[in-house]
Amino acid sequence: MMTVVDNSTDVPTLDQPQPIAVSKRGKSEDHAWLASGSIVTLSGSLVGRALNVGAQIVLARLLGPAEFGLYAIGWALLQVSSLFTPLGLDNGVIHCATSYATEDPKRLGAVVRESLILTLFFGSCIGVLTFAIAPELARHIFGKADLLLVVRLFAVGFPLAAGLKVAAASTTVSQSINYRVYAELLAQPAVNLALIVVFYIIGWRLLGATLATVLSFGGALVLAMWYQEKLFPHVWFHGPIVSKAVASELLRFSAAAWLGAAFVNLIPWVDRLFLGAYADSASVGIYQAAAQASVLFGVVAGALNAVVAPRIAFLYRGSQIDRLEHVYKIVSKWVLFANVPFFLLFFAAPQQVLAVLYGGKYANGAGPLIILSFTRLADALVGPIGTLMIFTARQKVFAVIAGGGLALSIVLNHLLIPRFGPMGAASATACSEAAMLVALLLVVWSTTGFWPYDRRWLKGLFAATVAAGVIFVARPMEVRPPWIGLLTTLALGTTVFACGLVLLGLDEEDREMIRTLKLYLLRYVRAS
């Protein structure tokens, strides 16, 4: 049983902590910090995403579209639950603990500890409820009796996935991204892929895949908690287990941030849930492959969001608004530029991408893949705008706009999927996300004056246009075998785009990124 202690006299209010001291080195410091953190996080994200996609590819090939479709529904339920069960505490712990990182370790420990305890408690409640209603979900909502065991096993993973998200986020309060990368981005997908192979060898097909996923979140959570104790020695063995003062202040900030982030991240999963209810398992499996492939766009955005979140909180608490705007512009530009080569590849050769990654049976998902690729590009165009709103005290406005986007997604999926199937699902997601992103961008501009676009974006637009022209004239995607064609297309697009940026002139932050990358590579070579 969770013990709640009213200890408000020992723990001060967290709503308005004392302003923190911010280095006066200014933008040069921000460039160096972003470059270093981005390289570490992006490297981990790329490896982690490759492991995740690898697991999905292995499952798609081993299970076939029908069984893979059942797994996809359970995976979607787990992802949806991980948007709600953390209660927004993955953002709340960063916001509330930032001021105490160097000044008061005990107060910092109380915030970190209670954010995780609250998450595990709420996640367990949702997991138990889902376990109980699994027969209704399997038979009456999705109309698939074989889904019962999958739903129940994934329900066990609800608190583990939510706990991992919060525990990993808390480690970034130290202004170090490494520990989050190790636990959340690397350990979980690596363990998952390894267990999938082991269980399949044993003979556990769909059951083994589901169990492997649940156990991987549990193992990664244990690792993240070990990092917590390493970084913040006062986390688990000082003070009451839960203090009402700390818990109430954490939840007060997190509630709006929780709803906003949950609504935004739920939009890409609504289509799969509606498709699961309206279409057969094979259609869900093919659409899952297209959606999973489009997530490659999210690797860079997710990595840079993880880097910039603690930095935004740090600068906002230090009242460094000019530097905050500068950081937002840099990250927005980097997110878009890093996504351009993938967009060109997916737009030029969608069928080849799906056939090479998942097999020829999944090539019919080319149409949805193109639409979803445009959606991911739109996400890149606005940068970390949700993170910016959450950590600059505009989380309530963010929640309202995100809720409108989710409502629009539900309506459009309900209307379009019965008539157009997977194409309708992709179109519903694209329209709802585009409307939400435009609204967020206009609100940020009107309330803060922040606008991510300046002359530096023109260089990227010109270089991307040239790269697209070269690809469609040279047509490297037609090279055989297909996987060689895809690699050639990606390499050509990346090379032309990068050369265009260099010829047009790199900015200071880009040069800092290159210098930092050289240092990491030199360090790696020396270590080898």
C-alpha cells in the first residue's frame, strides 16, 4: 500500500522556485550544449529506433500480416496508455526539479521519487482495469477473440512503460542526456528484440512477442531507477515515501501538460485503433508497417526534443528569453534539415521501402506511407513547439489546441476509414495534425513573438529542391536489387542536400555541431 505523508512544513511549494543562475556565456554555450546533447541523443535514438524497427520487421516476417495485426493492436494500446498513465509527470519532474538540481538535493530527491511513485500507482490502476475489460475489448470493440491474451499481457506492461518514461526523463534534470538514452532509447528495444528471437525459437509466436515487449519495459525501468539513485543519492532513502505538498504541486503543473502531450501523441494512434475496429487484421498489419516506417522521421525530432526540454526549462527559469528563442530556432531548423533526405526517399520509392523492410505483402501500404510522410514533414516544420509551450507556462493553451486536434482526428477517422480504408486513416491523421500544428504556431507567435523561420531556412529549401530534382532525374531507386536502390537514393539525396547547404554557407551553430562531431569521432578512434 502506498503511504501518503503530509509533510508540507519540510518541503516548500514548487510552483515558484527561486530563479536559477544561468551562465553568461550566452549563445555560444547553448550551441555547444545542443551540439553535444544532440549527437549523444541522436546516436542513441538512431540505434534504438533501428532496434525497434528491426523488431517490428522481424515480427512482420515471422508472424505474417494477420498475427502481426493482432500484435499491432496490442502495441497501439500500450503506446496509448503510456501517453496517459504518466500523468504528464515526465514533463512535471523536469519543470519542478530543475531549480533544485544543485541547490537542494533532498528537495530534488523528493520530486524525482514521488513523480515515479505516482506514475506506477496510476499505471497499475489503468492496467488492472484494462485487464478486467479485455474480453469486451477483444470481442466487442475489435471483434477479434484471438486478441484477448494479447490485450491482457500488454495491460501488465502499462505501469512499466509509463514508469520508464518518467524515470528516464528525471535523469535529464542533471543536464545530462546520456542516462535517458541508455535506459529508454537503447536498453528497452535491445532487450525486446533479443527476447523476441529467444521466444520464437522456443516456439512462442504471438505470445512470445507480446511477453518480450512487456519484459523489456520492466528491465529498462530497473536500469533507469538505478541511474536515478546514482545521480540523486537522496531519491529513495530520505524523507517520506510520498508528501502531499510535493505530490499536489507536481500534479498541478503536470495536469495540463499531461493532457496536451497525451492528445498530441494520441493522434497518430487513433487511426490504428479505428482501423482495427473497422478493417480486418491484415489491413491493420499493412497499415502498421507504413506507419512504423514513417516514424523514421520522428527519430531526429524525438532526439532533439529530449535534448531541448531541460534546456528550455533551464533558460526560462533563468529569464534568458532571447537565448530561449534562439534555441527554438536552431532546433527547429535542425529537425527539418535532418528529415529532408528521409522524406525524399519515402516520396520517391514508397513501395520499395515497404517491400524491402517488411516484405512484398506490405507494398500495398505505399499510398498511406506517402501521406504519413507529409505529416511527419509538417511536424518537422514547427520544431519542438509543444515542448516550448509546456515549459514556458503555456501548457493549458497547448492542451486545449491539442484536444481540438484529437477531436478532429476521431471525427475524420470515423468518417473516412469505413469508406477509404487505410488511405482514409492516413488522410484523417494528416488533416488533423496539420490543423493542430498551424494553430500552435500562430498561438506561439501571437503570445511570445517566437517564429522559427528566417533566412537560414531559404538555404535548406533551395538545397532540398535541388536534391529532389537530382533524385527524380537520376532515378537511383530503380537500381537492382531494391535494397541497393534505396541505399543509393538515400545516399544521393543526403549528399546533394548537404553539399547544397555547405555551398550556401553554414551557420555558427552548424559549425559548432561539426566541431563537436569531430571531437566525438576522434575520441572514439582513440578509444578503439
